[in-house]
Amino acid sequence: MKTAIVILNWNGQKLLEQFLPFVVNFSSKEADIYVADNASTDNSIQFIKKHFPSIQIVKNTTNGGYAKGYNDALQTIKADILCLLNSDVEVTENWLQPVLNVFKDEKETAIIQPKILDFKNKTKFEYAGAAGGFIDLYGYPYCRGRIFNNLEIDHHQFNDITEIFWASGACLFIRSKVYHQLHGFDEDYFAHQEEIDLCWRTRNAGYKVKYVGTSTVFHVGGATLKETNPQKTFLNFRNSLLNVVKNVPRKWFLFVVFSRLILDGIAGIKFLIELRPIHTWAIVKAHFSFYKNFFRFLKKRKVLNKKQDYNLHTSIVWQYFALGRKTFDKLK
């Protein structure tokens, strides 16, 4: 089973200097390593050629973001299993084998995520994926080990192997044939939550998404786009709404869309109260972009979804903010 680790890079020489040695030291015997470069203008390419000549470089002609960057690069990479790895991830010794073992044993499993801990505080789970992702009734994503901004300490409570709804794009393993069968990421997302859409479509196609807690990586998070950046707020709110339009079952569709508009409005007011009006404006812009793309995404759901499937049994907003349930084990 041939495996390829593909690291997407855009002007990230410092991150490559810091984290590539771990990837090479702990992965080169089991996988081919690629850097897909999104038309960087720094010295990333020269650095790789000089210090890591065994790493193969795929040059994209433009910076099309996460979605297009991977879609372009993966057209030329031949492997059975693709590991899409952020450039700000520190991998650990023996991180690959537990994941590859699950792929070997479970043919219906198409996507896998390892345990993702915070590089800046290695006792805690990291925001982007933690111990595997889920979706609530209104299309809001949350994770085992991370609900909104509340990060749990890793007490080995999630050292299991279990089915999840979505895997983090920070470190996402996928069968190549499934990736290409589903035509990869939706490039209209540019970045943020496109992995949720891909996992949703993967589940709709009859495959499983798994979490393998016996494999661990550490993610810096926000290295390419800081949490305080309003562009990140814009992309997260807009793309979450686009996920709803593409994937929520028809019988719940209008209820969820109108509920989301109200809840996002409340989030905008919250940002105002916190004296962060730039994020309120980012939500407003996200909604305008959503309205602009609404009918185009309605057409996409007809093409991409035959069987819809997601969690209709919880509102993470209600449980977290109204009931004060901050950790995954407290959710009902």
C-alpha cells in the first residue's frame, strides 16, 4: 500500500525548517514525501532542494488556497493513501503505522485523522480537529477534546479508534481513489471547512471516517492565518453556511438555514459587545457572500449528495452557552 505525505506550502520556509526534519526522520521509510508549493515568493523551494533533496516538489502555478492547492498537486501524485499534512505540524515517532494498519484492515474506511495536540501546550488538544470532529443540528462543527474555544487536557481519554463525522485538514489521510472519485475539495471554499464538506460527501458515498488515537501529532495552529484575523472569521462563517446548503437533508433545510442566520446574527452582536467590530463586519460580509453563492450551491447538492447523513440530535450552541457543557463527555 503506497503512501504519500503531501505538505502544502506558501511562503513557509521557517515552518519547513522547523517541522520537515520530523517528517523525514519519522516517515521516510514508510512513505514518499512531497511538498506542494503554492507559488511561493520566498526561498522555500531552494531550501528544500538544498537540505532535503529526497523530498519531491510539486509546483502549483498560483496560490489557490488549501482546496485548489491540493487539487492541483494531487493530480500528479500516485499513491494508494494520501496524507495531507499542514506545514506547521510536528509528527512523532511511529505515527504512521497505526493509521496504515486501520486502512489495511478496514476497506470501508476512507479517511483517518490522528490525535492532534497543541504544539504550544502539548498537554492539551488542538483547536483544528482535536480527537475527531462532529456536526450539530445547525451545521456547527465541534470536536472531541475541543468545543468552540474550550480545549481539554489530554488525559488519554481519547486514545481509542472510533468513527467520527469529519477529520481535520491539518492532518488528513484519505484513500486516493476516494479523493479522486469525489473530485477532491470544493475550490469555492478557498480555505477552512472544506475538509468537513469532503468528509460529509465521503460519508454520503458510503465510506467511513475514522479517528486513530494511537497516532499523535502536534499542530501549531494559526501559523498561516491567525485566530484574530477577520479573514478567518469570514471564511469560517461563510463556509459553514455553504456546508449547510450543500449537505443538510431536505426536510431540515429551511429550518436550519433560517436558524443559522439568527444564530450568526447573535454571534455578530457578541463580537460588538466584546469590542471586536471588525469580526462583526466579517460575519456580515460572510453572509453577503453566502447569499451571492446560494443558488450555485443548491445546484451542487443535487450533484454531490444522494444519501444525507449527520447528527440531528444536538445543538452545540445550546449545550455550550446555555447549559455550560464545556467538555465532550458532558454533551447529550
